[in-house]
Amino acid sequence: MVQRTALVTGANRGIGLAVASGLVEAGLSVVIAARDPAAAAAAARPLGARHVQLDVGDARSIESAVQACGDVDVLVNNAGVLRPGRLLDNPEGFAESLAVMVHGPYLLIRALAPAMVDRGYGRIVNVSSGWGSFVEGIGGPSGYGVAKAALNALTVTVARDLPDTVLVNAMCPGWVATRMGGAEAPRSPEQGADTAVWLSTLPDAGPSGGFFRDRRPIPW
Ligand code: NAP
């Protein structure tokens, strides 16, 4: 059987690290991407994973990370930021939210999807949030909900544009105990990662263009 390669962004800690670990367990070759190279190496070592320096807010960093990775069959756009304040009071937070959670994922998909199409296999998972759902009310501080809603829209659009050999989905991990989620959150990083691992390893007839939590569709 072919061993697939997965690239997970923001994988040095939190949900990204749990996704990377779940994918190693599922038998994939995993590349841990993190903006701090030492943190990437430290996270990769115990998993027997590869690692690459990647700041998803920096187009040049994306370009060199993509070159360093070689073939990538599975892309997990996990890196995220939660900046404080009201949207109109924090323009820097808004810009960073869009750079990390929308433009970076767009550039990574743009760089990696053509080869997935050529090889006839791809899985793209966008780690979103219920705060990016119109039905759930677009929540969170600063630009967080706006960016996650845009990431959801990116998911729908890219899924429509790519052939059905490349499955593109968004997911919400729930409220997870990480640096972002805080210690009082009820879910472990592994529980938060479960749906992303499932979407990363979907069979060929799996869904595309959907939004999931706990492996079930949720409304946009
Ligand atoms: P976390 O522990 O704060 O981890 C965030 C990760 O994103 C870190 O690895 C961080 O790297 C990375 N990151 C931030 N900016 C980056 C950049 N410019 N380039 C590359 N990496 C960058 O948060 P988490 O809870 O695991 O969040 C993971 C994803 O789940 C995010 O997309 C978040 O929005 C989503 N989510 C989380 C929850 C929750 O309750 N925790 C709920 C819904 C959705 P550094 O270590 O370098 O900062």
C-alpha cells in the first residue's frame, strides 16, 4: 500500500500536534510544520516525524516549506490565532487572523493542490470553528469569527473547483484544552483532533465541501 504524506501546520503543540500524532498512528508519513524550527524539531522527534519551518503568515516561508516537503497528499491547515478585543478596535489582530487562517491556507492549497490533482489523490482539512458559522452566530474576539467564516467559504469554493479525487473539508474541534482554548475546556487535544484525523484519511467516496464536528455534518 502507498504511504501517504501529511503536512500539518501549527503542529508543534495543541490540536495540531494531536492531529500529527493521530496521523502517524494511522500510518502516514507526517511533516510537522511550525514557525519556530526548534519547536518543530522537538515535536517531531518523539513521533518519528519529519519537520519543517513554516510561518503561514509569510508567503516566502510557505514557498520554501513546500519545496522542502516534496509530495504532500494530505494538508491540514491547523495554525490559528485568537487575538483579543473588538473587531473594529484591533486592526492588527484582524490582519493577522486573515493572514494565518485564510490567506496562508489559500497559498498552501494553491501550492499543493495541483500535484494532488496530478497524482489523483488529495485530502485537505481546514481546522475551523463553530465561531465561523453563521448559524452559530459568528463568535469570538477581534477578527477570529470573520477569518473562520472566510476559511469555511474557502473550503466550499476549493472543494467545488477541484476534481473529486481531492476531498476538501472544514471541521470544528469543539472547545479544547490548549493554550488557545484554556485549561478549563472540556475536551482533550486528542478529542479535538479526532475529526481532523478522520477527514485526513477519508476513503475515496468520502464527503467533500462539508463542515464537521464529531465526524458529523454541522451547518455553515
Ligand atoms: P494553540 O495551542 O494556541 O496552537 C496554535 C498553533 O498555531 C501553534 O502551533 C502556533 O504556533 C500556530 N501558529 C499561530 N500562528 C502561526 C503562524 N503565523 N505560522 C505558523 N503557525 C502559527 O491552539 P489550538 O487550540 O491547538 O488551535 C489549533 C486550531 O484549532 C486553530 O486553528 C484554532 O482556531 C482551532 N480551534 C481551537 C479551539 C479550541 O477550543 N482550542 C476551538 C475551535 C477551533 P506557535 O507555537 O509558534 O505560536
